[in-house]
Amino acid sequence: MKRDSLTVLIGQGLGLIRLGMCPNEVMERFPEEQGYEEWMGGNLNDSLLFHGLIFQFDRCNSKSPLPKSKLNRIVIHQRVDVVLFERPMTAWTRGELEKELSLRGYNSEEGAGGDLIVPEGMECSFDEDDRFVWAEIMKPEPETSANPESS
């Protein structure tokens, strides 16, 4: 898998993976070996797990996402080959990312716990030195406008 194939698409997906896909579609487009990592926590039967990534679906049974379930959230955790705005996610600081989001027409706000929330469909968390730790990609709230970059 090429490095540039893991580009964050705020509110839409990651690389070739799009929110709303079923598990088989995700597996076809993401040919890495699945595996659990300690940072992931528990109760993940609704998810497909990969190095530094969780693909979470809206419905599951006691073991895995259901075949017709839909991808509703992507979690990225310190994965060095994930890119946002032509730059590795792990290279962003909070201040740099806030500035870049603003330049590109995205809104951002501070959430509970200090996370950076982009209403267009992304949340980011940073460490005590304001370095990127993790992000979640999800569909935007219905009242949020579409991707400003496509306008």
C-alpha cells in the first residue's frame, strides 16, 4: 500500500475507504493484516482492527461487524503513513493544524477535554506538547456544510 493512499478526507474517509462502506468493501480496499493493539481498548466487536487504525461499523454481532453494517467512524492512532493536507498526521501540532484548517476553510473548536473538533467530520487529540496523538473521522452533523475545499 502506497504512503499517499492513506490520505485523510475529513468527513468522508481515509484513502480508498469511505464512510458508509460495508466490512467486505473495506477489506477489499485495505489489504493489510488485521490485529489488535493495546491502545485500542476493549469491546470492539463492531470494528475491523489494523495497525494504528480502527474501522468502526454501526451494527455487529458478538464477534464482528455484520455484513450489511456501514462504516461510521475511523480512528487513527499515531500511524506514520496517514497524511492530512500533504503532511504526515504525526507531524502536526495543534496550532499548526488549527491554522491550516482555517486557511482551507474548515471550522475548528475546542471540545471537552481539549480535543480539536472539526464539525465537518474530524476530531483530533494532542499530547502535553501539542503533538498529534489520534484522530477520528466521522460523517459531519447534518447542519454542517460539505467539505469547504470542494466549493
